[in-house]
Amino acid sequence: MKHHAPAPHPLDSLNDLTTLLAGTVALRQQAVAAILAGRPVPAAVPAAMAQALADLEEALDREDRAELDLGDDQTLLLDLSEETRQMQNDVTYLEQGREALLKQLAKKHHGFRDAVRRGLKEVAGHGLNVLLYDYDTALRMPGQRFATAVQPAWNAVALTRFAMARARQPVLWTEAPLSGPGITGLAVVPPHTFAYAASLGREYRDAEGHESAAPLSREKTELLASINARLAMLLADPSWRPFAFVGSGIQFRQGETIIARQDDLASIHEDASLALLEHVHDIVDAVDPERLHFRVEDDGQDVAITPTATSQDLWREFTPVGGLRTADTALGLNLAQGPHLICCGGPWGLVLLEALTAFTADISCIFITDRDDLGRQAMERCPKTTVVAHPDIAAAIVSAAAP
């Protein structure tokens, strides 16, 4: 049945948006569980998703932005184009089915069907040891805010079917933490299907749900916890809350804390952005006045608070290389034994891909980028690489390769 939008409900505030998106996580989880079990999706689920989409679309201007009330006469203008597109995809998928969705995607992405055919040649028909799926690029568009990058239901169904049929060890990889907020609040794949390698492999959850992490020294752990508590208190103030909803947001990673002070669209006024940076330095100075234990790095958008390494830490730098080694041991991945399939993208994806090739050359790759130079570099590192321009195309490839 073709989607007919219900009458929208008002969506005026940031609280309204966060409530709506949290609701779609639960709805998507219900839909995914039913589809994978071969049961009909409860009729209330697609109806509620269609209602959420109508509410979101009503709040958007012509550029897919929504001005949301923060209280105290403050507002925040957010680009919600990607969140809206993925909700549209899920509504089509739940109401009309997979083929209708693929037609919709083919209209949105130039060369979609050709890219899916090329990718299918690389990944079809092979059993895998490890499927390494990078959430940060395979399920989140560049520039999309972390806090609202919820995995679409159709994506979760495709990825889970492929993983369960083809991979001995399916792993979701991410720079983000497991929780607080983290990856487990955004991914809607069913429990006990994927392992998680979060914080660039420094914390992990196996498919049975057991969690662990590569520790810092006890001293740094306590100091970083104090810094994180002060940052959380700062962002609880309505005046500072917007920083949790732009770019990378707030991420209490294992071994590093990230707080966004700006995004690609300059959603934050520059004075406020610089004020946050000053507050971060003040917080770190209060905990580590001599800067013996932490350094603060700022790239203009994200502020990183990173511990300086000591012999008591199990890793030296916050990069994919050491994290992949840690995850290999912790999760028993046996990365030296292929074949593996990695789905990644962007500059960090190149680093992750190269780190994986250090274990074995028996690798295929779906690399997501719209930059020719990054695509060429990916193919140089891994000859069996298919380059695609959007995460939806990568998901369509694994969907086509799933039984």
C-alpha cells in the first residue's frame, strides 16, 4: 500500500525531536525482530513510523531544517535531511516492501543499480571469517550528527541476514563508545547477532553481551571520570545542551572524550563555540592543572580530551591500528585468517583498511566515499574493493548478497 501521510503533530522543541527519534529506535527494533523471525510486522509499527515521519516533515523548512525551541528564548536550527530520508526509506520498506524501497533508492542515487551489481560480484557466494562494518561511515553520512544517526530498519534487516548467513564473526566497529550515549542506543540489529568494537576497538561487547575494555591506568581512569562528570553537568544546562546535538555531540569514549563545538553547517554561533572551548580547558585545568595526564586537541569542530600514554595503559595512541589488535584478541576474531569483508569509508576508513591488511591480504572491501582520491587509495590497499558514494548503496549490496 502506498504511503499516505497522517495529520502531523506539532514538533517544536529539541525535547520533542529527541523523544520522537528515541521512539523510532524501539519501532525499528520491533520491525526488524518480526521480519527476521518471518512474522508479520505489527500494524501499529509502520503506522507509528508514518506518524513520526509526518511530524518531522511538518517541522522542516524548504532546506530540510527545523528550528527547535530550547527554552529561555533560545532556539537551535538543525539540518534533519538525512534523518528524514532514512525515515522515508523505512516507511516505504515497511509499507510496500524491499523492491519498492530499491526503486526509491535508485531514483535518489545516480548509478545505484550498476554499483550494486559491481559490489555483488565482490561479495556474493563467499563464506567470511569476519564482517567488519564501520558504523561511522556505513551508517552515518559525513557531517550527520552522531546523536540522531539511528540505524534504519531496512538496513538492519539486510545487514543481519547477510551476517548470519555468511560471516563467522560479524562486528560493528565505531569510534563512538558503547553507551552514555553510544552505539548501542543507535544500532537496531537484534541482540546476540553482532559483536561491537567501540571506542576504536578499546571497548567491546561480544555477541553474548559480555563487555570489557582496554584499561587506562587507575589514576587516569579516575581523573577522566571527573572530567566527564563535569562535562555532563555542563551540558545538562539548557544553554549548553545544543552541543550534544551538533556534529559528534558528546562521546565518553574509552580512552578519549569528544565534545563537538561546531558542525559542518555552523549551527552554533562562533562566540558560543569559543566559549565552550574555554570551558573545556577550564574543566581539564581544574582536574589536571599541570597537564601531566591529558592533552586537549581542537580541530575547529571537535574538542578531544586524550590521556597521555604510560606503561600502565594497554595502548599508546587513539587510532584504529592498536584498537584493531585489541579487538582481535578480546573478541577472538583471528584476523590473520581470512577471508574478511570490511565496509568502511573516509580518511579514517583508509587507516582501518590498512590496519586490517596487516593481518591478511584475504580481504574484500566496500568503501564509501564521493572522493576519487580516497577511492583510489582504498583500491591500492585492497584490490578487491568496490567504491560506492553513499551508505545506502553499501547496504543494498549486502541486501542483494543475503539469502
